[in-house]
Amino acid sequence: MIYSTKEHKLNKLASHPFHSNGLTSLSLGSGVYMFQYDQVVDVILQNANVLSDIANEIHPWHLHGHDFWVLGYGEGKFKVGDERKFNLKNPPLKNTIVIFPYGLIALRFKADNPGVWAFHCHIKPHLRMEMSIVFAEVIHKVNNIFKQARTCGVLKNMFMNNKHN
């Protein structure tokens, strides 16, 4: 689930985007989520499915272009009211987080870096299975992206050498 608002007060629960006062869930769509400059975005990652009872999967999720605050985590599915347990005073700042089987994690970032940013599982087969989404921020301000910026890690060499871009 992805929630967003322009208001950003990390230390106040009343402004928290999980409350239903005029905020929109962006959980359905093409996998590309558009944000305006300075929009605050909350993401709930849920690892509710596993392939079998003995094959538990963890997923290290990585966000390009941003660090995010880890507001909270737990087991099971997110329920309204769970946000009361979140750390809004001094949450850790990360760009990669591991979500465990049957777990959930709440993240927050501010859309203040114009560009198109991947948010994906960092396990290569999972990335190939399209376990990813894209955050597009203020894209009308982005011009002439050099091709090296379009890739990262191992994929950088593959795309740069094979001219897949």
C-alpha cells in the first residue's frame, strides 16, 4: 500500500498519512506512481505470501534516489490502528530494508528528488520477476538523463555493454 500527502510532520501522529482524512491509497495501477515535489509518501510492505510452508522468503527492498524512515514493523497484515505503534520521533534512516516472511514494514520518504526511481527487491531473480515499482517525482523538471544513471550494480554492466537501454 502506498499513501501520500503534502504534509510532513514526522513527530506528530495526527498528520500521519495512515489516517483517512482526505488521503489516498495508491495501491492499484501500472506500477508507476507519480508524486509532486515535497509530497510525503508512506509505503507499507507486506510479505504475506510464501511459496510453501518450508520455503520462507525474505525480501531486501531497496529504494533508489532516496533514503527512507523505517516507521515500524511487525507480523501479519497491516490494520488500521497499527500506526499508533510507529516510531515517529526518531526512526532509523535507510535505503534498503529486509522484510521477513509474514512480516510488514512501514516506510516514509519525502519526494524531493526529481527523477524516476526504482523501488525493488534486491534478490536478482525476484527483480526479474518484476518485484518492483517505480516512483516518478516531478518528472517535468528532469532533462537529459545520462545513460549510466539508468542502471545500478550488476545490471549496470549488462545494460551498458549489451546496449539494452
